[in-house]
Amino acid sequence: MWDDFETTVRPFLPYLPDDEPLEADAELRDLGLDSLATVELLAVLEDRFQVRFRDDALSLENFRTPAVLRETLSSVLERSAS
């Protein structure tokens, strides 16, 4: 799932060079994820993974690092499956 996740997130990170991997603990803000891009990324994640983020998952803290965002997405996917 990480590769698919990275492919989805990478276009929203203008400061991440194409030849560098997306590190799990990188600060997404430092890589160029601003508030508008966060909203756009949320819509793309919901569409790509066919899920809906609940209000409690929409904290900016959940978009702090790729690891935190992926964990949040995994939780959303688990809730959708049950």
C-alpha cells in the first residue's frame, strides 16, 4: 500500500525532488503541503481509496507526516470495511 500511497501523495509535495524517496517521518509542510493542497489531497485520497474521512480524522495533525497520514488512512479504510 505504501507505493500506491506515495504515488497519490507525491504530486502535492512540490519541494520533494523526484529522485528522492518520501520518508515516513518527513514533515509534509516542509515538503510544500499547504492548506489548499491538504484539502485537495483529502479529496484525492477519498476518491482513490473509495473512503470518506470522518470529521474526527480531519485534524491537521493527521496530515503532519506521511506515516501519520497513512496510519489515519488505514484507520479510515478499516472502518469502511466493517
